[in-house]
Amino acid sequence: AFWGCAVMFILALSSVPKFVHNSSKIQSSEVVSILQGGRMLVSNRQFVLILLGALGGGIAMAFANSYFFSYMKELGADTATSGLALTISTIAEVPVLFFGNQLIKKFNPFYIYVFGLFLTGFRLVLFGLAFTAQQALFIQLLGGLTFPLMLVSSVALIADYAPPGLNATAQGIFSAVYFGIGIGLGGFLGGILMDHIGAKGMASVFSVITLLVVVIIFLISKRVDLNSRKIARKFYLG
């Protein structure tokens, strides 16, 4: 597995020089200080909601990243079946990532984002209710509608809500919350839950946390103008 991973990373590295960045699109008038941009981001309720979703999604992702094999072992699955489950989830992600731009054009990215988080919690509910490894394999098909939906929609949302000149910084903050704080916190809580109620119980607890975040985001969004995707940019420019 490690040798195979190394080969795939080398193949990915070979594609990097083919990336083209058009720096001419960045105007000097759009450059602001990181501190000023940070204050703008914190004062933007839309962006705060995105980060709240990233925290919930990261906690849920810790289950898939760190404890899924332990979960499958509880269901009586062997290593090959556990590997197959991860393969199914990975393949299920491809269509959403490939056609993600079409989804963004047809639907409000914010609602796609929240829907992806909701399905993340719903999948954890199903994991908590499953009794066989075969059931878990079918549940893994939902993997294509969880993290990929959040990833594609978050990129579009942050591109609109970030202060001019701080798009990459905002994307970095999102990644830090999701892949850093969220997954780290989920890994810590998951270890405690694993010792006391097992992997299935952990999935159930994480499902409650994730769906609770969805409810909070939904309630707060009622007080936030989400109709105009450019409202944040208008706010920043005064």
C-alpha cells in the first residue's frame, strides 16, 4: 500500500508543471493586508457559517479517516472487504467532482454545501444502524454525495465571500478548520468514544454532532442574506 501510494503521488507530481496560473488577472487594487482581510472574514456571517460547516464536516471525516477499519472489524469484515468499502466510496466521488461545475451553475452553492453536510450526518446514522459489512458497503455509495459536495460548493462560496486579494487565504482557513481542527477534534473524541461505546456508537454520536451543526447553520441562515452570491464582495468594497 505504501509503495502504491508513492507511485501515485509521483504521477500526480508529474502533472504539476502543466498547471498554468494567470497572474495578470490579479490587480494591485485588489490586494489587502492579511489582518484587514481577516477582520473582514470574521465579520462576514456567510463565511462564518461555512467554517462552522467545515468544523462539523471535519469531525465526521475523522470517522472515515481514522476509525472506519475498526468499525468494519466490529461488523465482522475482513481486511479485503474493508478495502473494498473504501474503493466504493472513492469511485462514488468521481461523478460529483467531475460534474461539480454544472451543479454550481444550477443550484445555490450554499444549499449544496449544507446538503452535503446533511448527507454526511445521515450516512453516519446509517453506519450506526448497520449490522453487517454488506450493509456498510451499500452505505458507502453515499460517500460521493458527502465530502465532494461540500468541497465543490465551498470553493465557489469562498471565491465569492473572500475579500479581494485574499481568496487563497480564505481557502487556507477553510482547509485548516476542516482538515486540521475538525479532523483533529474528531480524532480525539473518536478515541474516547471508541474505548467506551465502540465504533458503531461513535458513528451515532458523530451523526448527532453533524446534524446538530446542520440545524444551527439552517437556523442562522434564516437571518443571513443568501440570495445574492456577491453580497459579501459588495460589503467589503463598501
